[in-house]
Amino acid sequence: MTDNFAHRAADWDNPSKINMTTIFVSKLVDKIALQKNWRGLEIGAGTGLVGLQLLPYLQSVVFEDTSAAMLGILKQKLKGDEVVEIVEGEVFEYQKQDVDFVFSCMAFHHIPDIEKTLEHLYQITNSGATIVVGDIRTEDGSFHHFEPIPHKGFDTAELSEKFEKAGFKVLSTETYNVLNRERTPGVFTDYEQFMLVAERR
Ligand SMILES: C[S@@+](CC[C@H](N)C(=O)[O-])C[C@H]1O[C@@H](n2cnc3c(N)ncnc32)[C@H](O)[C@@H]1O
């Protein structure tokens, strides 16, 4: 599999990404009563900017990502006493049904088959599990400089339908942040980030 993030991994943990992920984590922690006995799984964990902040609230975290380079940076940050598992590959590689909490920040738009992913999440989560997905609302492709990516953001009503069809009850789909980015010289665009919270039936 091509590692599309290989050239970005070394510089990923820059102030902008740290800020973006910290906003996501603080909204998540405000909204969800995280439990110390929960096993978490992060989809598209990257260098661990989100999961490492949430780990102290949880029993353990599975960091899943298709990029060996991004996970390589995460591994450098681990001290060795954390209760973590690292899965390099698609989420389908994780097969145990023991997950209480799934979270993902800015990775869903990179996942080609959302329906199949949600069906798999249903298989690996415990009844009542919480799912939190942060991503951008539908955009014109400029966010990724019109490069081909699986999804130009999401319409949260359509995404919610997919969650419901896969066996999850969607509890909320709030905008939690707005990124203002100059993707075309001189043109600043607002990209709304939403947080979808769902519960496995
Ligand atoms: C925009 S980055 C976000 C990384 C991290 N969540 C953060 O906020 O810093 C997207 C991540 O998703 C990963 N990714 C891309 N396609 C994926 C897939 N099909 N399954 C899992 N992860 C994927 C990339 O390797 C990358 O690390």
C-alpha cells in the first residue's frame, strides 16, 4: 500500500496540527464522560497527537493507521509503560470485539469505503460503545488542493444515515471548530469541522 503520509510524518507535529488536535481533544473531553475501564481505538491515529492525549483517561488505546511513517513517529514518543497496541493497516486488521470507544480526527475523509468501515466497527465494538468522529463538512476539494482523495468532507446527515444503517445511534453532529486556510493565494476559506457522536446499539 502506498504511504501517502510518508513525506509528511517528520513534520506532522507542528504548532498548527498540535493546536487542531488539542481543540478536538478538549471538545471531546467536555462532551464525553470517558471511563478509566474503556479500551479505545483510534482510526487514522497518525503520530498519536490525539490518542496520546486521551490515553490517561482510558484503560488502553489501539492506534491504527495505514502509514508506517506516521506510526513510526508515534513509536518514538512512547516511553514503553503505556498500555497500547499499534495496528499498521486498515481498521479491518483489528479483529477482536473488545472496543468501548472509537475515535478519529481528520482521517475519515481518507477512508475509501465508509459503509464497510462502519460495518467493521460494529463487529469490533461492545454494546453501548461510544464513537466520536471529527472531520470537515463538505467542501469543494480545495482543502486538499484539489488532489484526489476519497471524500471532499462529509454531509453529516448522509454520514449519520450510514452510521444508523450500520447499527449505531447518532447522538449529535456539532460544528466544533472552523479552520480558515489560504489554499489559493490571497483567498481564505472557512472549513467547518464537525464532531459526530454515536452509540453502538
Ligand atoms: C490528516 S491525518 C490525521 C492524523 C491524526 N488523526 C491527527 O489528527 O493528527 C490522516 C491520517 O489517516 C491515515 N489514513 C489514511 N487512510 C487511512 C485508512 N484507510 N485507514 C486508516 N488510516 C488512514 C493517514 O495515514 C494519516 O495518518
